[in-house]
Amino acid sequence: METAPTLILYAYTGKWDLGDDRWADRTVPDFFYEDKEAARRDMLGLHAKLEAEPDNDYPPLCLERIETVPMTRSAIMALLNEGVGAIIGSYRIIEEIEVKRR
């Protein structure tokens, strides 16, 4: 019997936003990437913008590696009906960058 594939995706967020609740909040959009370097490049772009702001008070930015649950028909239906949290199998931080205060 063939099993459904899982997907490896990448995302980034502020350290304050980490945790399982992040995936449950459907009001905050997440941006996912197939390529780790593309996600890292966008994270570094945001990092540069945040560091340029006077009096910034931002948490470290975290690059995450995400593995989905097997992408079955049921998983796709859960994604559509419940949001992205329904298909997150596991995730971990693979890089963290401090946002230095000016």
C-alpha cells in the first residue's frame, strides 16, 4: 500500500510567536516556502528592515523547518476547513537571528 507524501516546508516568525497556538490562529497569515534559502533570504530582508527602525523592540527572528502530516484527501479537507494547523506534523527552529536595538 502506497502512503501519502509528507511535505517539507520552511517559514519564519518572531520568537514571541512560536508554539502550537501559532498554527491555530487563522487571523495571522503565514508565508511558507519550499526552499530553505528563499525563506532565509526573506527573513534576512525583514531583519534588515527591523534593525533600521529607531527604537525597535523586536524579538529574535526564527527560521523553521516544517513537516506536514501525510497529505491525504482528509488532510487537504482539514487544511481547507480548519486552517494550516491541521496539517502541521512537526516543526523546529533551524536558525535564530537577534534584532539588535539601535
